[in-house]
Amino acid sequence: MKWSRRSVLAAGLATTLGRGATAQTPTRGGTLRSIINPEPPGLILALNQLLPTLVVAGKIYQGLLR
């Protein structure tokens, strides 16, 4: 039996929706979990301008300065 592209997509969508995929309501003060590779050697932006440091330190200082 040959499956059409439309029937494969419909089956995938039905499987995904059948699992109870629901959107979560955003909450304030949650926890950010992120994988940063390579690990930043330090979080002082004045001394280290590498991308991993910018990503992590930016998240820290954003909350402090707001």
C-alpha cells in the first residue's frame, strides 16, 4: 500500500494531538535551563567577550538591571 504525503502528515498530526499536547501558561520567576558549550570561563563581561559569556552573563545582568 502506498501512503500519500497528505495521509502521512494527517496521521502524524493525529498522533501528536492525541498525546494531550497543551500549551503551558507562562509564569514569572521560573527557572532557565540552558546548555552552553563550551562553558564560559568567567561571567565578567568587561574581561571576557566570548559568545558563551555573553549569553549567560546577559541573562544574569538583565534581571539585575531591570
